[in-house]
Amino acid sequence: MARSRSIALVSINSLALLAVSGGNLAGYPPADFLLCGVERLFAMVAHVGFSVMVWCAVQTRGLWLLFIAVNSHGLLVFISVHPAQMGVGNLLVETFIAAYAVAISTGAFLHYKNKVKQKERLS
């Protein structure tokens, strides 16, 4: 049961595959389904942050920012999959994902804001 729960937390697509493949979803607490939705929202927040980082990297031709964006995405995948497979609680994993997504998006926004202000000063 623990393995199928960690699969359900990866994405709603995996949850749909689990349902189609004959997995028994009746034993899941409703809170797990709510966590799946919340996790998707924070995943979108993180991906918007990654997109802003890549856009800033392209605009400034800064490969270091692209490197950070790619590696941060890999770290997010690791944070969301590996602890769940090791038996860490769902709520703790989702809390890590939420904190990481907010940190990435805030950092990307602040970098973008700083970049725009620098352009205004130069103009």
C-alpha cells in the first residue's frame, strides 16, 4: 500500500493510471486526494519560477542561471519522489515541495525584478 501511495503523489496522471490498471483506491483516505491537488498547484508554481529563470538566462545570456534552473528542477523531482518511496509521510513530502516551490518562485521573481530595475536605470 505504501508504494502505491507514493506513486499517487507523483502526479494525477499516475493516479489515473493506477485507477485504470485495477488498483484499489477505496483504501485511500480523502486527504491523500486533496494532497495530490495541492501538490499539482505547487508544481505549477515551481514550473513558473523555472520558466522565469530560463527566460532571464536567455535574456542575459547567463548560463549559470540556466544551470541553476535545470539542477533545481532535478532536485524538485528528487524531493518529490525519493522520500515518498522511502516511506516518509505524505504531508511532510508535500510540505517540502511547497516550501521549495515558493522559494524557487520567489527567487526567480526577485531576480527578474532586479533585472528590470537595472534596465530602467540604464535607459
